[in-house]
Amino acid sequence: MKQFYRNPLYSFIIGIIINFIIAAVCCTVLFVNRHFITGSVAAVLIVFMFASVFISETIRRRKFNKCIGMIVSGGEHEHNINIIDTFPVPMAIVQADATLIWHNKEFSSVFEDIPVMVPINKVITELDWSGVLKSTNGIKTDVHYLGKHFEVLGDIVNSDDNFNIFLYFIDRTFQEKIQAQYENERLDIALVSIDNYDEIMQRMDDYERQSIITKVDSYIRKWGLESAGVMRRFERDRYILVFEHQFLSRYIEKKFDVIDFVREVGENVKQPITISIGIGTGGTLAENDEYARAAIDMVLSRGGDQAAIKDDSQYKFFGGKSKEYEKSTRVRTRAMALALKDYIKQADNVIIMGHINTDFDALGAAVGLQRAVRNLGKTPYIIYDGSESCRDMVARMNEIEEYDGMVIDSFEAQEVAVQNTLVIIVDVHRPSMVTCPSLLNKSLKIVLIDHHRRSTEFINNCSLVYHEPYASSTCEMATELLQYIDDGRKMTTFEATALYMGLVLDTKNFVMKTGVRTFDSASYLRRYGVDTMYVKSMFSIRQSDYINKAEIVKKSKFINDSMVVSVCEDKIPNIFVVSSQAADDMLGIIGVKASFVVYPIENGVGISGRSLGAVNVQLILEKLGGGGHMMVAGAQIRGISLNEAKEKLADAVKEYISETAES
């Protein structure tokens, strides 16, 4: 109906044009074939047909305008509008200025508080009148009024020199109620894992162990009862909870406080007792089970002691503000070493690559692992992207005959990659950050070794993943793996030194994120004659870099009581190294718990973040698309200015502080 009356000729204009074209073609054919009489008669008929349609539509328009006029004026014409007045759907006619000029009986019964000759949008406040007037393909919107939900349909109708708006209010309250009930009663799945369960078993006596496990178990089950769900313990350290979706918002509001309660249990007995929670939502029961498993894996890869909610498109994280606890057992390391050894044996050659802007941790791990590849009789290659920080170390490698041809770039890597090539990725797990992303798209076996807390972007097509966020560095992980793939053939002094440099870099000279296993790895490497003076020289910087670093520190300003930020406005050489060193130095300022350096990069802005542990810079920079560790993190933002990046950083810090205060 609304399409029919929008314009008098609109409903038939396309048909008229088509018929006119067809008739004109026929007439032309007749005249060309010298059928002049028949052609003339056809032409007259065409003109008559067009005129009759136009006159018919003009009469139709006048009658319709008269009908609208009778509806609007009422009075003596009331007996002519009884049929429209009894229309079973609430109906109203409104002027361009939103004044309600007429409504039917059904409208009166539903909207009894709305009189005529008042602006309808002043009473039904959700009705966006400017949006109604801008509608070109018919009016369609939703409003709520007195606890009811209405779908508003209508159209703008011309009447003489004015136009009025016809509105129809379709009651969707029942459908909305059913939809809400369906959403609330959908089943979500939560998986709960007790972190470091084996550590608890080893470090406590029988009585203390049983007491702690019982207390943790009671907290977890009490948390599950809050949703009236069904909880089962299916492994000694894992639980599954099935609950209705309506209770998920309650868990979110309470910030998954069960995590804090369990952590307090560990703090009371001076043990690292924490739990992790992964929740799947938004899909079928089978899909939610898959989402929950992915969420719990994500949480454990980020160090545990937090919760993650996953649906079909994204993750949401809660908690994760405490540091990772080092694992004393090396059972998993031994298993990973044996698996890696088998993969290397089965490969034709091995390509090792790290992240863009290669640092000593990525390159050192690659140099260490290539020794295992050589010992197993395979040819190793290391992809180097030409980063400034490792240039001297690569130059020294090229002077050693044994490493001739081993260091290659991304283009050479694609040439040496064959069907049975093994790709080992070190110190990175984000596909957008590897030095040669094209290798990820080939049908190659991929092994991933990384220590950064896992982000939502992950290389999923891996055959083997060794991901330990508690480790100080990838070089520490590589050193432990080499101890189980040794086979009696030792690494060289240069290789031990390269691994040692990665340890020194990521621990800031064995100060940050350092555990017992870190010193064990350093001790193991020292047996192979690590050249500490060479390590010292490799961390020396040029005078110009030192001056630039000092200038960045000088410009630093407090953004709150405990965090500072400095903006480097100039594109200086070796900016990635200089900015990170400046952020480290800024932590030496009294009262500073976290520091950030904002600097320009190609097509965007980079940010380096550092912390002493009280502030989780990873959570802050994740809000800007970055990642890393609790105490060392970074981010790169494309397409914005330095000032915009600084404002985004300030907003992320405020959001983090707000979340920390609420938890």
C-alpha cells in the first residue's frame, strides 16, 4: 500500500516505459515495411493508451488526496473513514513538524495518553523524527513505550501541496520476550583449571596439600552454584560448568572474584596457587565446548590466573594482573625436545625465523637451535631482516666459515623452502609480526617456540607449540631444549654467547623476570665459555644513540602518580633499540612504576612499555593492538599521529586503572 501511494505514477512508470518502447519499435517496423495505415493506427493507440493511464492515475491521486483530507478534517466526513478507523493495527497520521493530527481506535487503546495536535516525538521519546523525515525507502524503526516494544512502519504521502506521514505500530513485545528468554536460557560452558597443580603436590606435605585442595575446591564449587549450573570435576585439576547464559553477566559484574579468593589461599600459605577460567558462549552446545577449550588454552598461554570469554569472533579477558610463576618441573620441556628432534629428523631442511626488527633473543635462539639441526644432519637457515640492533652479530657470523650461507633474507627463504621443509618460529606467535609471513601460507610443518603472553592473534597451523609465558626469554627455552637434544655433540662458544645475550637482554642483566631455571640456563651456557666481554660490547651503543636516549628520558612526563610517558617527535636512527632502552632508564626515576615511549615509525606510531611488576604494561598495550609481557610490552599503530597515539595511550592507562580498582 505504501509503495502504491508514494507517487501517483511511481507504481506504473516502469511498465509504461517498457510498453511504450515495445509499441514504438513495432510502429517503426510497420513504417519501415511500408504498412503506413497499420502503423498510424498503432501510433494513435499508443498515444491513447498513455493518455488514459495518465488520466487514470491523476484521478486516483485526487481521490486519495480527498480521502486523506477527509481523515484529517473529520467532521461531516466521519462516516467515510469508519473502515480506516477500525484498522486492527495502531495507525496515525502525522504532519512534517511531528504534530499528531489523526489516529484510529486501536491507536487510542494502546497509546491512551497521547492526544491529537501534540508532537508525537515528545511523548514517544524514542521516535527519532529527524530519521523518519530522512527515510527514502519507507519508514522502519523501533520504539519502546510503557513497557511495550513496537516496530514502526510507514511512509510519507503527498496530499495537495503538503505531505503527511502514515505510521503503523506493530506490537513486537511478545516476540521480544520470547527472544530474551531464548537468549537467557542458552547454555554456556566454563572450564576451570587449577594452575600449578603438580607444584602444589610436590611442595606440600599430605595434610597441608589436602587442606589447600579442599579449600580451593570449595571456592570453585561455590562459584559454580551462583549460576545454578551443573559442575563436574573431570580431572584432578579441572572442572566443567554448564550454566544458563543469563548468569554470565553476573560473573562479569563480579569480575570473576573466585580467582582472587583462590589467589588469597595461595598467598596465605606462601605458594603460587591460582586458577584459570575459559568460557564458551554464543553458539551451539558443541561450539561452546570448542570455544571454552580455546579460551582455557588462551588463558594458560597468557600465564593463568585470569578468565577469558570466547564467542565466534573474539576474546574478552578478565584478571591477569599477577606475574607468571615459574614451573620447577621440566617434564614438558623434555617431551617438547623429543618431539622437536623427530620433526628435524624427518625434514629435508630447516628454516628458523623470528619477528620483524630482530633482537638478540630471537637471533640468539635461532643460532642455538641451528646447532641441534646440524647435529641431526640437516641444513639450517636463519632469516634475518637487517635490523640495526643485530647487525654486528650477523657480521661476525658471516666471518665464521661454518655459518657460510646460513643467514638469508625473506626472498631467499622462499627459494630454499621445499615441501618437506620444517619452519621453526622463535620469540613471536603473531603471524603479522614474523619476518617472512609467506612461509606460513605454504604447506610446511611449523614449530613455534615463544615466551610472550599469548594474544588473540596466533599462528594456528602449527604442528608443535612450545609456549611458556613464565620463561624469561626464548633463549632460556632454547637452551633447555638443547640439553635434551645434545646427543653428545656440544655447541660452540659463539652459539653459547648468542644464547646468553638473549638471556641478558630480556632479563635486563638478570634483574627482571628471572627464575631458578634462568640461572640454570645461564650456568649451562657458561660451561661452553661464554665471552662476557663480547656480550658487554654488543650492548654498548653509539654516542649519538646515547644522546638520543638521554633526550627521550629528559622529555618524559608523569601521566599519573606512577607512570611516565615520553614522545620522540623525530625519526632518529635505531629508534627501536633507543626507545626500549629509554623506557628501561625511565624506570630508574623515583616513584615510577611504568614507563612508555611513543615514537614515529613508517606509516604510524610505535610504543615501548616497561614496568617494574606492579603495573601490567601488556594489558595496557593490548588495548592498542600490541602485546608482550607484564613488564615488557610494545605496540604499533598505523595511520595515526604522535599526539593521537599519546591520547589513546592515556585512555588505555585510565581504563586499566579503572579495571584494576574495580577488581
